[in-house]
Amino acid sequence: MTYFLYVLYGVFISYLGMLAPGMLNMSALKVKLEIGKVQGVKFAFGAAFVIFIQAGIAVLFADYFVKNPEIIEFLKIAGVFVFFTLSVFFFFLSRKKTNTETKVEKGKYFLRGALMSSLNVIAIPFYLAFSIFLTEKGLIVIKQPYIMLYLFGIFLGAILLFSTYLYFAKIIAKRVSFIARNINLILSVLFVVLGIITLIRLLK
């Protein structure tokens, strides 16, 4: 049961982090609609592979911070900053009209997905903040084999999210502006709540 929880945490965080229409999931959707399902799946696996690596880097940083308690206060402050920054980020996304008119170029879609995912600069801070949050709550322990299960969950969550976009591609493409506004606003509120919780714990 403990092993399953680590996978579940990873799935939830990864799925949540990519739920809003963005560069990666919308690109996968466009590839599926304009090129084909197989190429869309290849793109998704390429992107998810890089997400797995980015999450691994984030966990290494989280492990370093946890093992160096002298910087734990800075860590908590950084966590508050990251959560509130993400809240502002998603709030502005909720006010912005999502562009669905991008052109999909032909090419090696696994590599294209991996390259585009590597350009997502917010991924490592996102997984770092959540990994630290879960560690402080005592929900995860940063040691093997738990970390690989957690990272596998993140990879699986990314694949499930991409699968959702690929399966409902036509519906999402028609309603992307409405979906983006509402999901981004929900995520903005969620990160405000997480930021407030972390701030309260810090002030205690």
C-alpha cells in the first residue's frame, strides 16, 4: 500500500501540473489532429520522458535541502514564494486567450516532444516545491525505492494527462478558451491556498 501511495502522489502532482492547456499538451493535441494518433503518442512519450528527468533533478535538490536543516527556513520561504508565483502565473493565464492556431511541423515527434518539454523552465521549480511540501508533511521519504516509484508516478501522470488531451482532442480544441480560463483560475486559487498553508506553518 505504501508503494502505491508514492505512485499515486506522483500521478496526482504531474496530472495537476499539466492540466491547464499549455505548450506541451496543446502541441500533442495539434499533432494528433493534424498528423495522426501514433505521432501524437510519440510526442507525448518524448515530453513525458523529459518530465521524468526534470522531476528527478527536483527530487535531488529536495533531498539536499532536507539533509541540510540549516537552510530549512530558507526552504520554507522559497516554498511560499514558489506557490504564490505559480498562483499569479496561472491567474494571468486565465485572463489570456489561448492560441490554437500554431502550425505543426513534420519531424521525429518523440524528439520534438522531448525538446519542447526541456524548454519548460517552470517544471523543476514546480516539482521541487511539491516534493519539499510532501516531505515536510511526512507523506514521502526521499530514499530508494520510494523515489523511483514517485518518479514513475510522475511519468505515468504525464502520460495519463497527454492521453486525456489526445482522446478528447476534438472537444478540447473547440472549447480550449473556456477550459483554459476555468482550469487556470482553479489552479491559481489552489496555489494561493497552498502558499497560505505554507506561510502559516512558517509563522508558527
